[in-house]
Amino acid sequence: MNTIYRTVDKDRIDMSVIEEAASVIKAGGLVAFPTETVYGLGGDALLPESSKKIYEAKGRPSDNPLIVHIAEFDDIEKIVESVPEAAKILADKYWPGPLTMIFKKKPIVPDETTGGLDTVAVRFPSHPVARWLIRSSGGYIAAPSANISGRPSPTSGEHVRQDMDGRIDMIIDSGNCDIGLESTIIDMTGDVPMMLRPGYVNEQMLESVIGEIEKDPAVFGKADANAVPKAPGMKYRHYAPKGQLTIVSGDNDSVVGFIREKTEKKDKDIRVAVLCCSADSARFPDADLVGDIGSRDDELQIANRLYALLRRCDEENIDQIYSEEFDTPGLGLAIMNRLIKAAGHSIINV
Ligand code: AMP
Ligand code: MG
């Protein structure tokens, strides 16, 4: 398949490109598009065939449900049974924005889109290109992240091209995403809202407007191994680079000392990368690649660089990656959640 590639400036949107992309979606095709979190791989959420194509293009298991993106709050009524009061409050505060809420679905939403569940995940993104595209395509775009399943999510048009060229109809490139980590997911179907995936909208931001929430113990690592995660996608390995990633935890000097020794003693045929904050970036002279993730005081920058650095490790054929911890106050839970998954839970305490 020949993939149409277009760039759009988000501050001066070329509506002819939006119309072109919308006609692809309405005809049952797939378009990758920018959002404020990561790039999405979009198809018409109400067409079962489109959702099937999304799973195929990503190589993603079809029991892993898709998020439905809307561009007007009132459009939610057509796809969900009811919107609880707490969800209205959250929508009022954080929509449009990087928050996904789960509701009981109406029959119009096909099983192919929800992975057979009777619930649907809904997000109202703030990115102007996403909003115009959703609106012009009929109002409901199903979109997971626009990466090959298991790889880090794309945070630039170039990342999308690496994974999706030749596999989908069209890519809209608007440069780098502002946040760089996927949306927060919260399930609004129970008595107490339950966070299924941490993101930019963190626990404190949610609790400050709706009071106490729960966190899915299976997702946040507190439950026994047999617990079934509420978010089906959470059981799959995610966000992973090709090399083996290990997180090194402990006080900063011990962590640096441990990683430094690993890079000094490494076998010369093994390519080793280090992910670290700027302050430590000159401390690993023997590493094949030092991924400077930014200042510890700038957590948005850390979030923003994480996936690009993991992809960079793949480009540089890195075999082994050691990462510092980035447990920052606001976004730390989201950053570490992605890093731990990318590491397949491989953590060394020093
Ligand atoms: P992605 O689109 O790659 O950001 O992944 C979407 C995530 O949303 C997946 O991990 C899904 O498991 C989760 N998700 C989507 N719909 C639902 C739903 N109805 N119930 C629970 N989790 C959902
Ligand atoms: Mg994804």
C-alpha cells in the first residue's frame, strides 16, 4: 500500500489536508494523526471493518480494546449508556485533554472496537489537528497509538513513518507531541472511579475534583500474579525497545557507580546504552550511547523524551540498556509505569 504523507502546522491548519484525511476515514481507511499525548492510528470507530484493519496494521491482539476519540462533549451521548456525575465534573475540568474515561457502551459501538467488552473508552483530545479530523470524519475515531504492537508509542511523525509506512492509507505529521506519554485512563463504571493507567492527569489532579479514587491493583503492581487487570491491554508487554532494559534503583551515586561499572566491564561485542538525567550524562564515558533524558526538575521534558530515546536505542542496535529511575513528583508514576513495562519489570536495587 502506498501511504500518503502530509505535514500540517497545528497553528495554521490546512483544511484541505483534513478533508482529504476525513474522506479516507469515512471510506473505511486508516489515518495516523497527532494528539497532545502520542500519535494515534485512526479509523471510523463505528465501522467494525475499520477496527479490524487497525489491529492488523499494528499487529495487535484484537482483545485489546481501542479508545474512541470525540471532538464535542455532547457527541458522547450517542455511544455511552450514561455519564455519571463524577465523569461530568472530570470532563468539565480536563476535557479536551489527556484523559480517557470508560463507560458502559451503547450497541452502536461495535464489539470489534471494544475488544468484545460492554464498555467503551472515550477521549476528547485537545490537539487542534485531532479535533478537526474527528469532527470532519463523522465524530468518532477509534485510535490506539500508531506504533507496531509492543514498540514504544510514536511521539513524532517520523516515528509513525518508521512503523506504519506502507501499512496504512495516510500519515499526518505535525511534529513532536507536547506530552509524549499516553493518556490517563479511569474507569467510571464502578461505585468508585478506578485508575487503570497513569498519565499526565495524575491522581492528585483527579482527586482534587472528584474525591478519592482507586487504582487497579493488578496494573499498579500490588496484587498477586493471578489477578486479572481491568484494562485488558495492560497484560501485554508494551513500550519495549529491542535491547534488554534494566532499571537501576537506589541513591544516585550508587546507581551511577553500578551502571558505570557495567559499562566499563562490558564485552566489546555488546552495545550498551544508559538513560540518565542531564546532570549524570558525562559520567558514563564507556557507554556506546548516553541518552540524556533532561533535567530532573523538568518532568514534562523527561516524559517527552522517553519514547524517542527508547527508539534511538533500536536505531543504534543497542543490546543492553541501563536506566536511572525518574520518580518525579507529578508525572513520576506515569513515567515509571512506562519504563517498568519497557523493562519487562527488570529492576536492580543497589
Ligand atoms: P493505546 O490505544 O495503545 O493507548 O491503548 C489503549 C488502552 O486503553 C489499552 O491498554 C486498553 O486496554 C485500554 N482500554 C481501552 N478500552 C477499554 C475498556 N473499555 N476497558 C478497559 N480498558 C480499555
Ligand atoms: Mg499503545
